[in-house]
Amino acid sequence: MSFRVYEMRRSCKDISSARMQCIPFDRRYLEQYKSGYNAAFRPMREALNIKPYDWYHDSNKILDKSSDIFILIEEEELIGSVACYGNEIDDLFVVGAYRHKGYGKQLLIWAMDHIASSGYDELILHVAEWNRSAVQMYKNEGFGIVKTDVISV
């Protein structure tokens, strides 16, 4: 089985202002993060047969990357998260109950602004072709596909 992954890029110019504020990863939300991440990415991983289906079964994997993870919290509840590795946006997800309410777009805009304010000129991200709604959201925010990789599993 194989699937396509798009590399998408965008200039850091003309980024909208985020309407919300993310905070650096906080260990208090570790279990909510693990659960939310796995629930968000499991359908894609199952459809594409990427094992393990629940990527984060070991908390140390999260903690090792936590300095680059930012979370959106409301009333002590995790809404979503995004990781920023240099100029790359990764692992953007919204917890199920909050999907389709604009949080994904706001997390994306927040990450774009965060990276641009760190001095980068260009943003990069990777997304599976399978995730059509994410691909469309990224295109709507000015990203373009610059490369397509075929991944075999």
C-alpha cells in the first residue's frame, strides 16, 4: 500500500493575526494531549495502514518534543495543539468536540505568526493527500504544493 504526502510552502508575508493564544506545552495536559492526538490522527493512520495506529502510547515521546509543542486551552481543557519545528508546522490537531468550529484555522494562523515572528521567511508543512480538508485549509491560507512524495507501507 502507498499514499501521497504533499510538501506545502508559503511566504511569511501577509499573515493574518490569530484570534486566540496558544501556550507552551504544559505537563498537566499530557494525558489530554496524548488522547487528543491519537484520536485525531488514528482515522488517517488506519486508512493508510500506518502502524502503530495510536502513535503516542509512550509519554516520553511527547515530552522529548514538548519544547516545540504549543497548546490551546480553555477552562483547563485541551482544545487543540500545533508543533513548530523551526519553520515547519506539524502535528496540528483539534480535539473532536471542538472540530468544525474554526479552531484548526486559528491554530494554523497562530503557528504561522509564531514562526514568522521568529525571523523565518518561509513556512513549510507536510500533509497526507488523504486529509483533504487539511489540504484545502492550507491552500486557503496561501500554502502551495511544491512536492509530492509517495510513501509505501
